[in-house]
Amino acid sequence: MPLALSSLAAPGLTLAERELACRRRGLDGQELALERGTDLAAVRASGARVLAVRAGALGDPAELAAASARLGAPVSVAADAVAPEALPGLARVFARAGGRLLIGRPTDLAAVAALAGALDALGPAGDAAALGIAWELRPSTERLADAGAVVFAAGPHLGVVRLHGGGPEQRAQDGRGVGAVLRELALARYAGPIVLCPSEPAQLPAWEAWLRAEPRVRCGDRGARRIDLDVRDVEPRDRLDTILGAYRALEPGATLHLTVDHDPVCMAYTLEATEPAGSFEFRTVEDGPEVWRAEVTRR
């Protein structure tokens, strides 16, 4: 599941600045919010990794379909932008252009199931694959107990998950069920992008500051008897190196106390593959679903 940044999270940054910020933060690309006069040729020439496109309104479907095809990314619209009776015609327009349209839905099982049913009703023809679902996931305001059922109901129609939170808001989302949602997506083998968006406009200054800041990683001092390491705010690309660096800074007999936002079993496998047999002891002391904690003692 590639991670992407919505350009709506940093309207003050240029396309190139957002791309640089995404690379520094270990994100796989960005979602481009289309504006009037967006130069698609310049976007393509910039080398920016566009994983998804966002349109404020349906507007001219042919233009959106052409933009989706030209950028090689699906375009999503809000939940109320498409009437059910328009689906067959939109499927033909987007299929003809080689693009894909994703229709937004909140974390509402009935709404997602109804849209998935309408898409299924288009039949197995190639046109049907040109439409899909964009899940507008808002952990701060939605009940996520049905998230697994939503993932199941959307099935192969799910093309993008727009997560309203994360980034500088990540800590505020702890305990709201985001970890369980990610687990359900992984179990369903969802391979589309997860787009990080601000939860509300008031968060925009925090997002821009987060994106402009240089990431800082600290692993502790060589020879430490104990290291407490919380990598939830560390960029994904840097996490494993950070954890291994902290472990290797331990004295024999010392312990690394690790806090992560996913099952840390991958670290145990990495240590088994890179460290001498019997040189460490790995213990999980808190097993999710939002926060995992482990202790690794160097022998």
C-alpha cells in the first residue's frame, strides 16, 4: 500500500517542493488536486510521482477522464458529485479515454455496499473497471467498528483510501482504530494508495511545517544500558535502520524498549537474519491494535 500526500495538505508548496518533502518523509508520491488551468504536460515533465488525482467537482467528465489517462492515475470526486443514473455513461467515457473515476464514500457500510452493488450491476464488460470507490476515511469523526465490513463490501472496486489525518496528526489518531483498518486492508490485499489528508483546514499550518522540517532521527548513545525508542513519528523509509542502529548501540545485557504502530515481528526476522544466533532476546509486551511495544535484549 503506497503512501501519498494530498496536495491539499500543503497548498503553499509548489509541485517540486511537495515532491521533495514526500521523498524526505519516505512517502511514495502525491495526490494532485486539479485546479483550473493545471498544466498536465508540466506535471508529467516534472518527474513528480502522481499516484492519485482529486477533482473538486465532476465538471466535464471527458476532461477528467483525459487527465486521469494522461497522468496514469485514478481521479476521485466527492460522494455527492455523481448521481447513480450517471454511472453507465461515466463508465463509457472513462473506459474510452483509458482513465478511471473513483466515487467518494465515507465509512458507511450501507453507502459503500450500495455503490459496490451499482458498480457490479454494470456487468463484467471492460467499461465497469473504469469506475471504482474512493474511501473517505475520517478517524476523528467516524465510527470505525465497521471498517472491516466496509473493506469487504468495497472489494475490488476500492481504488484509493483518503485518510484524513496522519502526518503531524498521527499521534492524535492513536486509539481511534486506524491500526485495525490498515490490518483489514492488508488482509484484503488492497494495493492502492493511501492518501494522507488534513482532517480539517485548521491543521494546514501544522502540515506545512511538518513537510518543510528536516527529519531528525536519534538512536541513543553507544554503550547505552537502556534505549527507549518510539518510531511512530519516524519516516517509514528510516524506521528499520533507526531500530537496528539503536539495537547495535546497546551494551551486552542492555535492552531496547521499542514503540511502533504495527506488528514489530519484521524486526525479529531481520535480527534473526543479520545477528548471530542466540545473541538477542525479543519479546512483544503490548500487542496492538493501535500501539505495539517490544523489548529486545542484547546478550
